[in-house]
Amino acid sequence: MASIRRTLSPAYQDRTYQNGIASTNSPLSVASPSHKFFTSNGTKYSSPLPASFFSFNAVPFRRFLASAFLQKRKGFRRSFYRCLIFFVVGFFLGIFLFGHVENDVQNHDFSFEIKPPHVNAQLDDGDNRSIKHDVFALNTVSLGVDTQLNYVSRFDFVPRKLLIVITPTYNRALQAYFLNRLGQVLRLVQPPLLWIVVETKAATMETADILRKTGVMYRHVVCERNSTSEKDRGVHQRNAALEHIERHKLDGIVYFADDDNVYSFELFESLREISRFGTWPVAMLAQSKNKAILEGPVCNGSQVIGWHTNEKSRRLRRFHVDMSGFAFNSSILWDPKRWQRRSSHPIRQLDTVKEGFQETTFIEQVVEDESQMEGVPPGCSRILNWHLHLDAHGLAYPRGWMFQKNLDIVLPIK
């Protein structure tokens, strides 16, 4: 924008002003004839603005311009007036020249409708008749999620009880063989099944490695009580597992399965049918290994009416059951009110009784008589597991699971 300020000559610098208005000889004076904002004769200082812009020719406006463009009047007032003038001029120019903006937005300017191109669809049937559609447009697209899911109802699903299998083990020559054999059988049983393996003093890495490889859900428990005899060791290990079940209130069917016994797959499937206490006959190999002994209940259907036993222990034991010949509900351990137990003492095996009497003393804590027992399977006419007395005392077994130097092991010839 061209400036309208005129540089004053030095001759005018010495003239005085009265009341803020220049003298009559000042070029910006109101009465000065030497300077006009509008001239028609092409004077030296003609204004570049059109005549209509200053047509009002008001005296107050001229005084305002004169005070704004005086050379000697410096300071804040001159800067403020100049900025105000330029702001007002720019404001009006912006309004009148660029003020018209097309802000009318039609509804069809923004559309979220998806329309695919038109296609021709032809439907042919067996009678060679066809229906032609020249217009096939998709007006709307639904992006919602279909909440109506088609569920296939299964009426054959029956929730299974948890099987809690307790196995005490210790370091011996055939331990790896026994654990692997039992683990492979438990692997075939339908879940849920929990295998509680109990060791003495500390949990060995070799046992933990075997348990991981079987693929069975397990818990590796340690019995801290040290026992020298084999009888007491098994009693304390089973009590450690019972304490673990009672502390965590595991709900299922508890079964004592030693690792040196032989079990059928059908046995574990039959355990889930037990409500309180179930028992069945077990075939045992005698110590002399020349005959088998049958020990367990005599059943009429699922009702226990008698016992298979030998003459030696017939009058001494109340219940003639092997340790692997019964199973019971785990809630009996931690919920005595449910089963109306008279005593609230923990149910444990006793190490103070003679060998062979741990079973009957333990069962006496769980049930009162045969009326609270169930025969498994109905009729008790099948042998589902064998108790084999397999010892490995004659085998050389070094410390640990691996032979460090195989040539150093000498086996005597018998």
C-alpha cells in the first residue's frame, strides 16, 4: 500500500505549533492552500486515492490525520493512530472484497453409502428359464455383529468327577519303570485327573522329569518325615497327600495307587461312579509267588454282603481290603458335616498298627459299616487290578538315576 506521509523540508522544522495544529503554512494544516488531498489540475502532491473516499471532507477527520502524520509528534499516540487506520482499512477491504463465502453444504456432498457397480444377474433353473436383472445395486451395508449365534446343544455331555490318584514312591532300581508304566495308564484316562506323587525328604529332578513327560496333570509333594522302615514310609507319604487334599479342599474321588501294581483302564472309569466309598476285589500274588490270593468284598449287585480273605487274618481285621482295593470321596476329609461324621479329627493312616492293618483302621474312620459301601463294578465279579510283590533287592543300584561308569558295576552270578 502506498504511503501518504510527506517528508517535510528543513524549513518547516523550526516553525511552532499552537494547540497541536500546524500553522497556516504547514502542508498538513487545515487552511493550508499548498497541500490538498484532492486536486484537479495535477498538482505535485495529489492523492492516489479516489475522490469518493474523502468526499465527506470533515474537519475532525482532517485534524485526526494531521495529528497522526506529524513528523515532530513522535511516540505512542502516532504509532497507535497509524495502526488503527491500517487495521480499519484492511478490515473493510476484507469484508467487502472477500466476505462472500459459499458455505451451503448439501446433504449429498457427504455420503457414507456404498454402492457397487451395476451387474447383470442371470438365474437358470432346470426348465431353461432365466430371470435377468439389469439393476442390481447394494444400497446399504450392515457392519453390525450378528448376535444370534447358532449353538449346537449337546445332551450327551455329563460332567465327570475329578480323580485324585495318590502314589508314594522312593528311590530304587525299578522306580523309573514303575512310574512310567503307571503314568502311561493314567494318560489314557479321560480328564479331569490329578496325580499326586509323594517323595521323602526332597523332590528329585529325575522323578519330576518323568512326571512332566507323561502328560498327566500332577502335583509333586514332599513328605518331610523321615522313616527307616518301608511300612512307615508309605504311611507318612500317604498322610502328606491327604493333608494336601484337605488343605486345598480338592473335590473328587481319592484312590491310593502304588507304582508297583498293575491296573486296568476300566478301573479308573469305574471310580467316577462312587458317591461315598467304593471297594472291589484285588488279586494279590503271594510272597512265595506260587499262588494268587483274592481279597476284597463279596457283592450282591452294588451291596457289600461279605469278604474274600484267607484263614489267617479272618478274625483279626474288620474290613478285608487291600490298599489299592478301595476309593472314597475327598470331601469326607474336609467336610464332616456333609457326611454326618461323629468325629472331627483328621482322617489319617496310623503308623502305630501292625503291617497289614493300615487299610482296615483307615476305612473305619471313613465309614461305619458295609451299608455305606458300594461294590465296584456291580456284582464285584471282575478283577480290575493286581497287587504284585516285585522286589529288586538283588539288583545293583548306584546313587542317582544314571550309571556314571557302567564298567564299574559288577553283578554276581547266582
